[in-house]
Amino acid sequence: MKRISLALLICGLTLSASAQLALTPDTTTTLEAKPYAIDTSGSYTLTTNGDPVAARLTINHSATIILKDCYIQRTSQYSPITIAKPGITLEIQIAGTNDILTDYNANDTTATPVISAAASCAPTLLFAAHPNATDGSELLLRASSSTHDTTPPIQFNGTGTVTFRSGTVRIATSEEKDASSIYWIPALVSAETVTLRGGTVIAQMCPRDNLGIKGNKLIEKQSTSSTRLKYVNVLFDCATFNMFGGMLTTQGTSCTSSSTNLAPTATPYDTFYAYSPPAMATPTAATTQRITGGVNRDKLTFSCYGFQANASIPSACFTHTGTKTFPEQTANASGTVTQLNISDYPNLELKYADSTSEAYATVFNATLTPTETGCSVKATLGINHISLDPQTLQPILHITLDLPGENSSILQKIINVQAYCTMDDQTPILVAEEELTFTRASSNTPFTAILPCRDSGITGTTARYTIKACN
């Protein structure tokens, strides 16, 4: 999935931590079976040219990692990516086909996450498509399990934040069996806050062993009854869950049939199973949940959030490749439309009135207005005025975002914004990029935010500032 912007062989080598190789920012590194460290800010492009390599990354400083056909497969201790210091922000940008996997099972007692951090670190992790990513670019994260242990692929131990901003991230989790023969499927993510703002998150189960119980018995909704011998955790183990846009879905072999075992076909982790509709319908038990946009779909159900409350929605707002006519819908009081038995409507998805509406909906997670030509969105983003920081004398941009038709209950938007400075007729220079929180005091008014800028480093007589919002 391309990022949209708007202008307005395995080696068992083990090295000690002291032997970590410090990566150089703003360069491309072809990884080998070695431990690496990121110690300074910057952008790091990592690749293995599609070959599996038992590399390990320790993140000691906030940075951006660009994964480009990167295949990391850990077959010994430690996660492939470990965030080691408090307060770190790590952005992972996706380009090409990328796999980060763990297979470690020392004495069959240890489960290893893919991206990990101690609870004391409380990091911020963001996923986004690289601006030049080709269609089909994807990142697969798959953790390992054991007989007595299991772990979420992204394991922040209930702290920190994980945000899916754009791109396609496939997350697969695996099982363990305790002494009472109860099988457990862990969450995909353990963090304080999980947010879906764009892109696609694909939830899957990827067993390492033959569970010996029928698939439908395993993937029913979690129960507290020990006699049922099956526990499926929620997808996102967090205190706060936000879904403002994007798609949450599942793919793989269906195991809703009583004749299907949840098991690999030939070797551990080689078969990816889809979650059941009940598990997808309740992706989290978070105390605080805000679901105002995006799509949640499984094999049978399609739920679309973000319409105007109680709106009548023509069939023209949806498209599919089947022969049946999709029925007209009526959104509920929360602006949600749910369609069951979507096997009658293969490849069902939203249809936008035009490409501009789709871009506005994607970047601003704006409320959808149904029309006879598709979903329509109107937006205006601009710089209202510019002030100077009294200490640094650097510009502060005061930005206004007007979204006519936005649901009245939405008083806040989080949007990634870039600012460029053009001095005279020289090349524009990026002077700010930030996840801005836009707010408004009441409905039917514009959202506003401020964006401090740094020195452009160039001289001239006239400075012109432009902004971009991107997912």
C-alpha cells in the first residue's frame, strides 16, 4: 500500500552485547548474522536482499528504520528488535517484502517476541509505508512459542504505544499448552495504547505444533471455564484502543469447521490461520475504546465505521466483484454499517466519489458523507498565520483544518504534518515533521494546531512556508 500525502541462510553466531556493531545513519546496511545497535538519531535503511539472516537490533535512540526486502529470522536467544532505553520513538517504514520471525525454543520452555521492550522503557512504535513503497509491500511479524510459554509478537508488557499509520503489517501469533492441557493463543500486541490510523493490519494464528483439538473449539470467544480447554486472547492487550481509520482484517486457512485441527501442515509455523468472526468482532477488552473510522472485516462480516450517524447509505458507496447487488444500508447512531455473509459480495470495499475524497478520508480519517456516486469527503488544510518563538525566533505555524460534515462527537484529530520552507526561489527545505494533535472546542468549527519550525539553514529575503499532511 502506497503512502498518501496531501499538499496544503541462517547462522547461529552469537556475539556479546559489547560486540554490537553501531549502524550509521542515512545509509543502507545489508544485515548479516550479527548484533547491531542504533545509537544515534537518523534514518537507517536495512536489507538482506530477501535472504534469511539471524541478525539482532538493539535500539538505544529514537530513529527511523526503513525495511527494504529485509528477512530476519532469529534462531537463538533475544528478540530480533529490542528497544532498550526509556522514551524511545521508533518508526518502522515498510518497502518491499519483509519478514521478521523468531524460532527460538530452548528446551521448549521459552517464547520470544519479535519486537520487545521492558515495561520501564514504555516506547513509542509507529508503522508506516515508505513514501516510495511499491504496491504489495508488507511486513510480517511472527513470534515463537513453547510448550509452557507464549508471548505477543509485539511485547511492551502493557506500556508504551503502538500506532499503525499506513502500510500493511501482518502479525501472526502462536500457541502454548499448559500442564492442564489448556491451549492458549496470546495477543498480537501488548502495550498501554494501540491505535489504528491507516493502512492494513492482518491478524493471524501460526501454530508450531498440532494442538490435537478441533479448530472451532480453539478459536471461539475466550472463556473462563477450564473445562472448555481453549483460550483465545484478544488481539490487542491494552488499556486504550483507538481505531480512527485503516483496515483490521484476518487471512489464512479457516478453522471454523469441526473437522479442522489448528496445526502446521508440515513444519512448525508453516500454516497461517484466520481468526474467527467472534474474535475479530471484539479485538480488545481495553477500558477506553474510541472507534470512529476504518473497516473491520473477517471471512463473514464487514463492519465500516465513520459514516454520519443514522445516515442512509446508497449501494453506490460500496464495490465488489460479485454478481449480486449490494443492498442499501443505514448507519447506526455511531455511524457504523455492518454487513453479514459477505461471501455473496467478494472483495467488498468502500467506493469513494473521487480520488480526492479517498485521500482526505485516508489522511484525515474524516467522516464519510454518502452520495449516489460514492463516499464523499471535503476538507481544507492551511496555515492561518505565522508567529515567532520568543526564545529562538523561529517560526511557529498556526494551522487550521476544516472538515465540513465531521461527526460532532469528534473534537480531536492526530495527523502527521510536514512543513517546508522555500527561501526566495531555492529548493524547499523540510523544517518540521510531527504527529500533530488538532483540536476544536465544539462541533461545526475547524480544528487547529501549532507546529514549531527549525531553522532552514539557508539565507534569502523572502521565506514561504507550505505544509503537507501524510499518513
